[in-house]
Amino acid sequence: MNSRNPHPSHCSCCGISRRCFLASSAVAGLTVSLLSSAQMEFPTESELKQPINLSDFRPKPPVRIVGVVIREKPPYWLGWPGTSYDVEGMRKKFEQDFIQSARKVGVNFEMLPDPIEDDTALEKFINQMAAEKPDAILVHVQHLYEWVRVDKMRSAKVPMIVWAPLGTVFTTQVHEFARREGVCLLSTLDTSSLEQAMRMVRAKKQFENTRILVVHGNERKDEEIERYGTKIRHVPREMMEKMFERVPVTEEVKEVAHNMKKKAEKVVEPTNEDMINAARSYVAAKHLLRMEDANAITTDCLGMVTMKTVPTPPCLGACIFQDEGVTYGCEADIYGAMSLMFTSYLFDKPGFMNDPVPETIKNELITAHCVCGTKLNGFDKPSEPFILRSHSESALGVSLQVLWKIGQPATLVRLQSPHELIVDTGTVTANIDTPPAGGCRTHLSLKMDNIEEAKDTLGFHQVVFYGNHRRDVKNFCQMYGIKVIHSPSQAQPMIPMET
């Protein structure tokens, strides 16, 4: 969270001009009459001493997926999956897999008892889904000749996960269907892919049930991000400053400071006072979220540090937020926060919003920032090792140098607008210390895939996270009509000298 904007024509807080944000990003303005900060009722001292469960801010909306089998009327004679295939046995097996996947992801799944075996049943199903509008339908294909009917299901205008176990579809049958908006085709025997497909539906619902608190400037107003349905609430920066001033050194504050020191590999710059102030900032953020009825936050952290309105950047607290699945973004960058939510909601992992730096000798991409979650393998997995450092630009407060696993595949995403997303992949090659390097505390190097020159990698404030999820990201984007962009695979042409 310590980057300077490289584009002087843009605002310093988020790397995109206000005019461009409202116009090109298609954010629908919903300006409302909101109370000024002077009119807001802050928590009392007694209320500030009551701990808030951070994970409660993560949206947990109900998600409904309806399943159905489509097939020829048994018994089959010729045609894949074949007459030796136990149609009813496999139907029951896969239904249990669907149920298990739904349980793991936390969505409601209901399987319709009667398979679709003729056009009358198909029409009835389409009308039912068009009327009920579940969050998605899961279509289990049990015969090779059903793809015309499967395609007709799109008329219900409900997102479709199509489970076609191997032996029920040819490539020639789905050249167009598999690329249609609103469709996710799974032609595989790998039932774990069902979890990710259901997580995709859940993530969309979580976006719709999220309000991001943007703490910057002097304005209060509400907006909504088109396509995702995510609400944005702008509040003046002084709200965070005033909340921080009010937070006393509670038992919770002491415990947070103690636990983070205990978990760290070592402590380099931060003092005990730094740890206490960083923990107070964490507690202040939780109370501000509750006060504003929000689920995620991004703050003008650099502005507060530059103006010395608070004694600590919020880096430590932001890292703790990320590990609990609650987004805390840097520099009031709304689409940076949305990109962090993308990895959190879609993959149940924290992401690392970063500033991209080219390493031209090794031809690698350096990603650096002072906020990074530690549970990079997943919220329910152990933390990666980390070192407690200061915020590098100001030498204030506490930030984390998280040590990423060498050889770990990673994915980079960046929402450019509600309609466009960058995705690339690479492999972690090194963790870099500051100094000798300048820049942020978590500082890692990536060997990029499919990009001839690392310096051509697109985007700023991209979010990096564990795993090669290129295909999963593309599936989500196809399901919900988002254009996918990749960095150029070939080196960009030389710019001739001016004559």
C-alpha cells in the first residue's frame, strides 16, 4: 500500500481519474443524502471495548442451485455412454457428488426427482426455471444426443453449469455452446470441478451482497457497480481518523499485538508502541465497518500517512482482514478492492494487491506491496511464514513481509471495469528483501507464463494469489459476461526514434 501513482494525470489515491472512474467504469451513481461525519454517532467507549467478530462481515447470502438430469428414455440401445453403462447407478453416484460439493461450498442444492426425457418435460422445466429464477441450474447430461435440448435450456435465462461426464459429448457438439455467456461446461470425471463451479455462483451472490466502504476525501455518497451489484459507500477520510482516536488500548488491542508478534518469524523495525497502534487501527476499521453497514473497506492510507493524521498505516490490520476473508484494500482503489474480493469470494484465498515492477535481466515480474494475507493456501489452511516490518515508504507502523513458496504457481487478476478483467499466470521464483531493493515489504518475483517480455504485463494493482486458476477465472467471466484480457504473448514492437 505504498505506491506512488505513475500517471500524473490520474488521482493519487487509486490510479484512475474520477472522471474515468464514473464514465468508463460504468459505476451507476446513486447519490443519496447521507449524514456528515459531524452528525454521525460514533461508538461509545464501552462499545469500543466490545470485540467484533471479523468474519461476520463476510457475506453469507443464501444460494440456490437446482439440478436436473437430461437423457434419452432408458434402456439405451447404441449411442454413448453405451449400453454397458449403469445409467441409474451413475445418476445416483453423481447426485451424491453434487450434494457433497454443495455442502462444502455452502450453497443450497436441490435435485429434481424426474429426469427430462422428452420435449414436454423440457418445456415444463424451462418454464419453471424462468419463473423461479434460481441462482443457477446444474444439468447432468446422460446421453450424447441431448445437446440440442441442453442448448434450449438457455431460454430460461438462468446461469447453467453443465455436467457432462466423459462419454456424453463430442467436441464438435459444443464448439459454440461451450463459449456462450451464462454457460459453464464441465466435460470430465473430476468431481472436484463441481465445487469450483458452485463457488462461482456463490461468489456472484456475495458480490451482490457486499458494500465496500471507500474512506477518502470529504464526500459522502452511495453508488453501485454495474454487473456485479456491489454497493459502494464513500465516506470522508476523517471518519477513520476520528474512529482511530477513539479506540482505547483494550484487551483485544493487546491480544492482537501479542499474537501477531508471537506468530512472526521475527520482528525487525516495529516497537511495542507500533504494535499497539497498528492493533488499534485494526479495531477502528471493524467498528467503522459496523457503523457504516459495510462488508469491505479501502482507505486513503497514503493520504493519512502523508498528512500525519494517524501515527500508523493500517497495513497490519489489513493483513488480518484478508486472512479472515474480509477485504481491506489499499489506497482507496475501488477496483483493487474488487479484485481482492474476486480471489476471496471465488477461491476462498486471500490475494495480494501489488505494484508491478519489471526485472529486465531475469525477465521476471516483481510484485510488491506492504499488505499481504498469510493464509495463501486458503482461509482454512496454515499461514505462510512472515516477518514484521515497518511500512517501507514512511518507516512507520507495522506491515508484513510474507514469504511466498518458491515454485508456487500463481494467478494475477485485475478488474479494469465491471465489464473487463485481466488474467495472467506465472510461478514464484524468489522473495526479495528491502533493502537492498527499494519498495514494499512483501516483494516477490514471478516468472510469467505465455508472456515473452515480463515488462509487457498489463495492469497496475493486480492481485496475485496461489494456484494456476486461469481457466477458473475465465469460466466465471464467461458465466457472467465479463471480457477477459491477457497480457501480450509476444514482445511489443520497438518505438522508432522521432525524426
